[in-house]
Amino acid sequence: LVVLKLGGSVITVKEEPLKPDEATIKRLASEVAASGVEELVVVHGGGSFGHPIADRYSIHEGFREPGQLRGLAETHLAMEELNKLVVEALIAEGVPAVPLPPLSCFTTRRGIISKAFLAPLRALLALGAVPVLYGDVVMDEELGFTILSGDQIVAHVALSLAATRVVLALDVDGVFNKDPKKHPDAVLLEVLRPEDVPSVEAGEVAAVDVTGGMARKLSEMARVASAGIPVFFTSARKPGNVLKALRGEKVRGTLLTSKC
């Protein structure tokens, strides 16, 4: 089993609300189709679809007043629209992709997954289908509701289903010693161990991100790597990178692993 995360900043134009990067979505769908991976779960981020609305209504902070319910509905609807574009692109390439809304199968406690109903996901995989999940608004046992990041979903699915490996498709080449968008002299860290993660200076993205940015991403993936599941970070901006990463071929990026 391979779990692939498509970053929201890759599949959307993050500076423009509700604008998908349709050319990139189509290309990535073709790379997934060509990879030959037989057992695959795809998770994608929200980018300019989920984050601006969630931020405007402070969804990640939980329920405070009834006006936020409109924000809950709009956030979920926006993510469904982006998910539809991703699923349609995969189907067009011959991938039997099936949407699986996290709102319907996860609940959290103070933002951390507390319950997960993965029976539909397991059944889809058993049939040879490709479940497609995404960062979403979910119900929270203490906060009322909150945002569940795609990264946390990736970690939970990978650990629950004992994935072989995880591939994170980003808008940068991998994990750097500092933010490469701000520092031209940033150095790519080609191999990381889980215990190295706290010391990595992970720069936050400039655009609004209610799910924690790179620091949260590394924290979630460190749990996966500590369980013996390698995690590979690479740029989805460069054609062919995701294809090679899914096939396990050598490509520029960062390998987070406990086996080094």
C-alpha cells in the first residue's frame, strides 16, 4: 500500500481563492495512472479552496457562535468541489478513483483524530479502487468542529493500514534547513531521521494555512517514519517527480526514515 498526498498549494493557485490548477491536476493524474501502483490511497490538501474560508470563519478554533455554521458548510462544499476535480482527472486517466469525505468517517478530540471509520476505505482497496480523501472540516468531541488536515489523515491511514511507504507531493523539492522561498542558500536535507525533526528549521508558507504548514507536516510524518514506514517528500511542480517517487525510483527530494 502506498499513500500519496497531493499538496493543496500544488493543485490550486494558493494566492487566488477557489482557483484550481487544472493543468497540474491533470498531469499528476496521468503520473498516478502511469505509476503502476496496485494499492493506492490518495489524499489531497485544500489550498485556496479550503483554507481562506476556514480562516475567515475561524473553523479551526471550534464552534463559538451560530454564524460559523455557514462557514462549516461552505468549507466542506469547497473541499468537495476540489475533490471532484481531482477524482474526475484520475478517472479520465483510467484510475478507479472514489471520493471518501473525511467529514463522514473521522471525528477528532481537540483537533486530533479520536475515531475513524475505515471500513469503506478498506473495502474499496480490497476491490482495487483508489480512495481519495482530503483535508476537511470534521466534528470534534470538545470543540464542536474543527479542521482535520490532509497530513493527519495520511499519517492515520498509513499507520492503520501498515502502508509500505508514503509520498508527499509538495511545491518545493523537499525538506530544507530553512525556508527555500525566503532563503536562496537553503540546503535540501536528503535524508532525515524522526529524531532529527524537532531540530529542523521548518519555514512556514506565506499564504494562509490553518493546518500548521511544514512544521506540522514534519511532526505528523515523523510518527509514520518511526513506525518503520518511509516517507518521501518531493516537488510535484517538476513533471515526472511524482511518477518516479511512486515507483520507488531515484528522484530529488527528502527521505524521512528510521532505517538509516
